[in-house]
Amino acid sequence: MVDIETLKSKYAGEIKAAADLVALDVVRVAALGKKGEVSLQMRTLAQMSPDEKKVMGPALNGLKNELTALIEMRKLTLEEEALNAALASETLDMSLPVSTKTGTLHPVMQVMEEMAVIFADQGFSVAEGPDIEDDFHNFTALNFPPGHPARDMHDTFFLKPDANGEKMVLRTHTSPVQIRTMMNQKPPIRIIVPGRTYRCDSDHTHTPMFHQVEGLVIDKTTHMGHLKGCLMDFVSAFFETDVETRFRPHHFPFTEPSAEMDVRYERVGNEIRIGQGDNWMEILGCGMVHPNVLINCGLDPDEYQGFAFGMGVDRLAMLKYGMPDLRDMFAGDGRWLEHYGFSPLLQANSATGLS
């Protein structure tokens, strides 16, 4: 029969001698793990006589509880010692001068933060989803019928077919996140979806990988007037000036009715000035969510309705901060980023200004 006091003395000493959390866990496993010495002794209770069980049962349980308590006490001590060591070795002298060589925030990230601030004031929350999507979430659920041009190779990056012949895609828009949200969240829904998107296109105003922010509102009362007011308030806040807008009828498979929103602008030399002049520039697409999309997401179009919109973050950054070529954003040129970048210490907010 095992000597309880011998086991207790043995492991109590090893627990006390453990120099760090890793060593302590080794002792714990050796004593109380599935194949630990104490655990194996407890399994022998089944072969003991009733009289032996009356003695050894409480003794082994008491040993287990005592060792567990000793391990927890030693763990707390080691954690405190590790924290004190880290505090002593990882100090930072805040009186030292700030280095002039500081990093900058990329304009795309700056604009995303500005947009999040504006839409947060309108009650929107941020939703995210995967960059690699299946056909259902990227196309079918959004009312893209088979054979639609947007499914063609010249627009979409398709991955190799899987064992079932299904081709995954690099998402062509952030709209799949809207589908996932509607399928997993009960209305009312009020979200924006920032993220990377991918299409086979490249010139000074298009890149194969670019950024979008889409918005979605689903409830029982929202109408086109709410959509127009939401977007008119956004562009004025984003460009930080009064901006005249107009909405033109358009077609998108996932909205009905659909529209494109234009803003008034003028070109002075190489500079584009938003909010003045006699010209109009398309800036985003929008519309009321198509009933077929609601049905595909398990929502009753007789009960729920709402609107959606989408805009290119990179293009908005070009317009607001005067960048002539989208491709420079991804060229990795430190001089460009030093010129167009933003201080990471100056967070965008609606109280003190976006930029």
C-alpha cells in the first residue's frame, strides 16, 4: 500500500522548488495528470477491500486536494515574480525626446477610420467577414443569376475547384458580409462593412485589390428617403464642407430601386474640388435591398425592408487628399507614405475633425 506521507513530502518539495510556471506544470502533470502518480493510486481503489477503501479513499482525496492547493499557491507566487520582473525590465522613459522618424498611418486606413467615425454617429456598427468566399454568398444570394457578366473570369479571381468541383472566389465586393449578417442576426440591422476586395482590373484608377465600405440597414420602416439623407450627411461630413448631391436611376442585381449618387465638383489644374463647380462625379452606388436578397437570407420581404450602399475607399482617399494614381498606394514607396501618411497619434473623431 502506498505511503501517503512519502508522496506528499516528495511533491510538496518539488512544488516549492519549481523555478517557473513551466517547471511547476511539469510537477502538476507528474502528480495529478491522467497518468500522474496520485491519479494512478486513486485508480487502485477499485481493487481494494471495503476496509482498505475506507482508509485509502479519504487519504488519497486529501492528498490530491493538498497538492492542488500547494500548486495554486506556488503558481500565484511565480506569476507575481514574473510580472515584477517584466515591470522592472520593460520600463520606458517617457521623458526621452520623441524620435523624428515616426511611422505614419496609410491613407486607406485613415479614410476607413474617418468613415467609421461618421457612420458610428449615425448608429452603425462595424461587421467583417472572410476574403475568400463561396459562390452562394458572393453571387447567388445577392441575386446574380447564372451567366451574369460579373461571374466571368475577366472580373473575378476564381480559385481552383475543390473535390466537389466548386470554385471559391476572392470576394468581388464586401456584400457577402451583408448576407452573413442577415442570415445570422435578427433585424433591426445597421452595419457598415469595410474590407479588401478583388477584381481583374488595373490602371491609374483601378487596382486588382482595393478597399470598399458597404452599408446595410434592415428594419420594418426604412425607405429611400432615409437612404438619401444618410448618404448626403455622410459626404458632407467626409469632405468637411457642404456638398451638393444628386441621385440617378441605375441597376444593381441586389437592390431595387437602385441609384448612383453624384457630387458636384470642379477641376482646377490637377486639383479636384468637391462641393463646387458645374460638373458631376459618380461617387457610390446604393438602393433598397432587393426582395429576392431578403428571401435568400430567410427574411420576409412583406415584413422587412431596408437599404444598402457601397463605395470605394481608395477612390475617396484620392478625391479628398489629391492622390493622382491609385497604384501608388500599394507601391511600397516610403517617400509617398511620408508625404501622404497621417500621424497615428491623431485619431479621427467628429469633435475635433476627421484629419
